[in-house]
Amino acid sequence: MANPNKARGTMWESAVRNWLNAFLGLVDDDGVFLNPFDGMNVRRPAQEGARDIGDVHAVPFILECKDVKSPAVPTWLRQARVEAVHAGFPYGVVVHKRRGLGTRSGRVHFDVRTWTRTRTALGLSSRVMFNRYGFTASVRGLDSGRWYLTTDVQRFAALLSDIRAGVPRDVR
């Protein structure tokens, strides 16, 4: 691959995909899908050109993966929302690599609307959602379109597993 930035981004997308598949128990010890036809496998889809459908599909989320030094989270979240619509998925989030740390420490950013819809689907109060999945909030200014909530890849994987279970969770 001639473009080193593209190669770095592709490696990050693959690392996120591989880590989530392992966490969810969808692959064997060698990273081979247990059932290659399972729609729940986390995958990197082929790019669709002008109607991009996200970097990684982890049903019901599309993940827009970013491996850059300077974050632009609100812009990325708008991109993730559009790509989720293109892919026909209900949720779009951003996974931002943290320099010098492993995949599980990457940052997963939710816009307020996606976070609220996910919380509601899980049947959780805001406080329980924050505590259970380790979210922090970034609230800047009066424009709620620029607000977002963040957790790490490991806690996002637990949230993904819970939402895939399709059963509202009790308050523990």
C-alpha cells in the first residue's frame, strides 16, 4: 500500500475487528471464524465509494475507525451517522486509536442521540449506563450537536454483547 496513512488506518480497522471477534467468542484461537456465515461476525466491508458504509460492521453498530493524532470527534460522529444510514444500521460510533496503547484501550465515541437510543434499548437509566460501561461526557458550549460520550473498546465490547443479547438488563 503506497499511502502510509491509509495503511495505518487499515491496520487499526483490522485490529478493532479482530479484537471484537475474539472478545465476543466468534473466532477460534487462530482467529478463524467459528461460523463464517454468521451475520453477527464483526467484519470490514468492501468500500462503497461515495456512499461509504463505515469501516467495521459490528451489528447493530457501524464503526468509523480513526488512527490520527489530532481528534475531530464531532465531525467524525456526523460521518458515522451518515454511514450507518447508508449501511442500514441503527447506530454509528467512532473508534479512535490511542497512541502507544493496545486495541482495547481505544476510545469509542457516541453522539448524544446514539448513546440515548442505545441506553433505552438496554433498558438502563443514564446513571447505570455511565457506570456499567465507564462513559465520560464531553460537553462543550451550548450546541448539543458537538457533545459526545466516550468509553473504551473493552467496555464497548461488553455493551455490544449486551445489546446483541436483546434483553433489557436489570439494574445491578
